[in-house]
Amino acid sequence: MKQKKNILNVYYDREADVLYMSQGKPSARDETSETEDEVIVRKDFKTGYVKGFTILNFLKRSETKSSTITLPA
């Protein structure tokens, strides 16, 4: 069965305090970059389309005044 492209997979690693969000499976050819606020963006190497995000220190962010995370889409 083919996976629909519009499905967003979300996984939280409690031990590492990292939230992963991905549309489709990661590829070794995807391009990644880290933003100033510890968010890693994964893009399709051909189209530049954002395929996923990794948010570091996810729950620790909620301990601060602002728990808003801006994702570069």
C-alpha cells in the first residue's frame, strides 16, 4: 500500500526530549539545516520542499514563558 503524501508522522523521544515531524520517510539525500532556535528542517534535495522538522528540547521549552515554536515552512 502506498503512503499518502499528505500524512504527517509525529514521534516524540522522551529520553532525548526531541519531537520529530515528517511527511514521508527521510532520505539520505534530503538537505537539513538548523535554525537559531534548535529546530532542524529537512527539505527535499530536488524541490526544496520542507519534508519534516526535528525540534530539540521540546518539553523544556514549555518551562519558559513562551512555549510558541515558529516553524519555517
